[in-house]
Amino acid sequence: MRRGRRKLFPLVRHALLLAWTAVTLFPIYWMVMTSFKHAGEWVTWPPRWFPHEPTLVNYVKVLTPGTSTFELGRQTLKILKPIGDSLVVSGIGSLLAVVLGSALAYSWARFGTGGRNYPYNILSIRMVPPIVIAVPFVVYFVTLRLLDTYTGLILVYVATCLPYVIWMMLAFVEEVPVELERAARLMGVSRLRVLRSVVLPLTASGLVVTFLFVFILNWSELLLAITLTNTEVSTLPITLNKFQSANEGRDYGPQAAIGTLATLPVVVMGFLIQKHLLRGFSFGLLRK
Amino acid sequence: MASIRLERLTKVFGATRAVDGIDLAIPDGEFVVLVGPSGCGKTTTLNMIAGLETPTSGDIWIGDACVTDWEPGERNLGMVFQSLALFPHMTVFDNIAFPLRIKRVAPEEIASWVRTVSDTVHVGHLLDKRPATLSGGEAQRVALARTLVVQPSVFLMDEPLSSLDAKLRVEMRTELKRLHAALRSTFVYVTHDQAEAMTMADRIVVMHQGQIQQVGRPLEVYGDPVNRFVAGFFGVPAMNFIEGELRPEPDGARFVTQSLRVTLPGRGGGSGPAVLGVRPEHVRFADGRESWPATVSLIEPLGDETLLFLDYGGPSSLVAKVDVEEKVAVGDRRSFTFRPDRVVLFDGTTGGRICR
Ligand SMILES: Nc1ncnc2c1ncn2[C@@H]1O[C@H](COP(=O)(O)OP(=O)(O)O)[C@@H](O)[C@H]1O
Ligand SMILES: [Mg+2]
């Protein structure tokens, strides 16, 4: 009897997990399929599980150069520029945050810069909901002429990501035994060279993981972007959001194409993170 | 020339006086062992000599130079860390070559140096491996090779053998002694293991709570401890301590407890509360005027010798180390005595040595 139950339990568990995976993945599946369908197949009954004649027309439509237009009361969205804007803002913002944040994390971990509570103070910034800082930022940015500029949005992304970077990098820096740095110092290695030849190689995976993490955050950030930009800068989440407000929001094919394109880098990076997470935390090999 | 001199060296961390004004002179070529319980300030002292920790006050001299303010890399020291501190992202070869590359030695010369040194410590076959794949003993030797390769005038070692198993540790002790004999450099070796200190040191520096308790040759420290702490720190099993009272006698002193009266001829002065210390090997069975009855309550054979726990009426039993040939069984009632010349006396309150 007991043996039967022991065999049954994993079966049930797997069935449940599979069912749940199907539930979570189904919308993504549907989005990807829709992006390859002709207009006639977007909403048919019974639903088509696969496009009968797969097409790239939706992708061509959103990816042709130019700006978004209204034609016959219907909005045609072009996303080459939003993709570029998103790459610039998320990329530079994440990079700056990682550079500054890891420097802060290192100096706090090794020299206690800023005092014992410094990382907690920084973290408390993150406790403030973005909506609270969004409007004051508008006020500042009007005065500083930073509204609707790359510089403005990048600065905001750096500020909001710093706490994450500092906390993640603290964990990675603390995995590097101080004695490694001390051994190098005794050999006559300068502090800067210690950073380059000891600390950097040993925290490289951590840096990559941290960069990907904040990049994904910035890539999908909507609230601050929509508040602080207008026409000059327009990120992907903003563009995607515009479909909600389109007069005729039935343009499912192009919408699905944009959604798929926006998800792609995140999925790819998700896989990369997985690999690096394993490596990033495998310092246990060191003799303590 | 690489003698070392510490002058009133002090390091304070917040409320902790980790090192509390120590003075020490180490002549060139000596093998000195700093020994003491965990937290007594050994590592901090070594780190200050290395320049990795800045003294709160006091000075460090290496040779004829006051190096207190020098960078670690300027002091011409080699250090083996407790964790060994091998660079995990480099091969064994690169680990050993690293200090040479820093000094901009020519590549051909680096290769030949690495080969020579790695053969000296028998790691020549490991050069392509990563530190994570080495055994404890191999990693130990690689760390040693990396220190040797720049021919420092002083070697600092912070519990370098603590990660090895007991057998390997004993082997490496001998090997380090040989290395010292061959190099004739100054070695400052830190350990909490009294046996390591006894076997390796030319001179032992016993530390406790940031202060030096005693400096001396191993047998001096063992046989002639300056206080109760040093006496109790060396020897396995530890020295027996018996609390009692000291009374002056015309020709010496007498140590008295409820069950013992030990006359100590020729030991002048002193009266009041005292502690008598006697090592297990100086407790022996004997009948006579100055002997006391006891019951054998426990027997621990060590193979070469046997430990006996004797209940003589005091608060704790007395440990005696006797020959394995001694015929004795639990419950036996025997008379024991101390070797009178080996008995040491400490002040009952300060723990300092009295009545020598
Ligand atoms: N960086 C530090 N900050 C605060 N206290 C320290 C630091 N390093 C050592 N200590 C304290 O100083 C004392 C001596 O430490 P240490 O020299 O490491 O002892 P040992 O090596 O003899 O075990 C201990 O009480 C320890 O807690
Ligand atoms: Mg220590």
C-alpha cells in the first residue's frame, strides 16, 4: 500500500506542476502564435492553435523605419526607435549603476565607507514606491531641462538601480576572501592592480548577473519612463502601452509582434543569468 | 639582515585591545613561534609586522629600518596565510609566478624559478592544476612555493598547517624545520597549538589577552613557566593545579591543603593562598614519609604511556602519567608523591610564579 502511494505522489506532483506551467506559459504561447497570423486568424472561432499560413507581415509593419502614424483612425506603431531608445536608456543606465554600485559595495565591504548603516540607508530609498518620486522628478526635470531626454531617464534609472547593485555586489565582494587581496598587497601589488587582477576576475560573474538583473528591470520599467518622457524619448513599454489607448485597439497582430520582440531579450538574458548564477555563487570551492 | 624588533606595539579595535604594548626582539635567522589561545592577538601582531594592519601605537623595525609606515610590498616579507590565499582563478604555475610578474622578472627567468621552487617543495607535477582541485597538503606546498619564489628575508606564517589532518601536520612540521635550516631566514610562525610551538620553535613567545606572557626556549617555557597561564597552556594532559595555602618553614616552605602537606625544602618566602602545579609525568607511586593515599578512578592507555586519574581527597582528581608496564587497575589504592624539584608554585590571586 505504502509503496503505491510513494509512486503516486511524484506523479501527482508532476502533473500539477505541468498543468501550472501550461497555465503560465499559455498567454506567451498565444502571443507568439498571434504575431505570426494574418488578420483573419486573430479572432476566429474555433481558435487556431497554429497559424495556417505563417507570416512576417506583423513584424514588417512594426519594424519598418519611420514614426508611428494614424491612418484611417487606426494607429500604426513603429518600434525601431523605441527599441533603440530602450537599448540606450536601459543599457547605459544599467552599466553606470553597476560601475558606481560595485565601487560603493567594495569600499563599504573593505573599508566601511559611509558607516555601518550605509547599505541599509541606501536600501531604504528603494522602499519608496516609484510613484512617490515620479512627480517630484518632473518638477526638478522641468527646471533642469532634463524632461524627455536620454540623460534624464538614464540618471533616474541609475538612481533607482543603485540599491539593487550595491546589495547584490556586496554579496559577491564578500565572497572574495580579504586574505587574497592581502597576499597580493604583500607581493607589492598596488591597490588598483589588486582590484584588476584579483577582485575583478573573482567577481566577474557577479557583475554580469547584477548587470542583467538591473537591465531587465530597466527594460520593462514603465511608470517613470511614461512620466518623464514625451515624444523625444519613447521606450518599448511605453509603446506597448499605447495600444491600450488606441482608438481601435484591435490591431492584435502587430501588438503581439511588439510583445514578442520586447520579451525576446529578457528571455535570452534569463537563460544567461541562470548559467552565471551558478558560476557566480560557486566560490565555495575556495578554502576558507 | 632581517632581524625584527617590536617596540610597545599596540593595536586597538574599538573596545578591544587586540595587541597591548608588546616588546620583542627577534634576531636574524631565528625561528620564533607566537603561541596562545584563539583571540590573544597573534594574527594582529603578524599583520602589523606585515603592514596589513596599522598599529595604534608603537614601532616595528626590520633590520635597521623603522618600517611602521611602510607599505606591505616594501618590506621584503613572505607570508603564508591561514587560508593559504591561493588565487582560485589562476593555475598553480600562475600562482607561483604571480609575485615574479609583479616584480617584472623576464618570462624565461620566471619559468626557471617556478620550476626550481616547485621542485623544492614537491609540487612540480601540479603546475597546470587549479587550486580548487588540490588536496590540503598540496595546496599547502603551493602556498609555500609562492612565498619562497621571491626569496624574502622574513617568513611570516599564520597557522599554515591548521587545515591539514593530524598526520600530514606532523610531517609538514618537520619539513618546515628543514626548510628553515636550509634557508636560514627569519621565521615568525603563529599557532594556537602548543605541540607545534614546542617542536618547531627556536624560541617561543607565549601571548595571552594581547600581552606577552613569556619568551623562552621550548624547554624553558615548559619546565620553568612564569605564571599559571603559561604552565597550563603547555603539556598534554595539562599540568595539575592544586589550590591550598603556603606556610613558611625554617628551611623552606610548606604547601598545605585538607589532604596534602608538601614540604618544599629550600624554597623561601611566601605565605598565604597559593596554587601548586605539578605535571602528570612528575606524579609517581611511592611509599614513604611524603606520600599520600589515592584511589585509581580511571585509566587511559596512550600506548607508549598510561594516564591515571587519582582521587586523593581533593576537589578534582590528579592526573598521573606512568609507564605502560605499571600494573594497576581501577579501584586500586596506592600512595603517590611528586618530584619535589619539579613542583611549581603560583600566587593564589595573581597566578604569578612564587617561591622558586
Ligand atoms: N578587524 C578587526 N576588527 C575588530 N576586532 C578585531 C579585528 N581583528 C581582530 N580583532 C579582535 O582582536 C583580538 C585578537 O584577534 P587575533 O589577532 O585575530 O587573534 P588570534 O590570531 O590570536 O586568534 C580578538 O579579540 C579579535 O576579536
Ligand atoms: Mg589568528
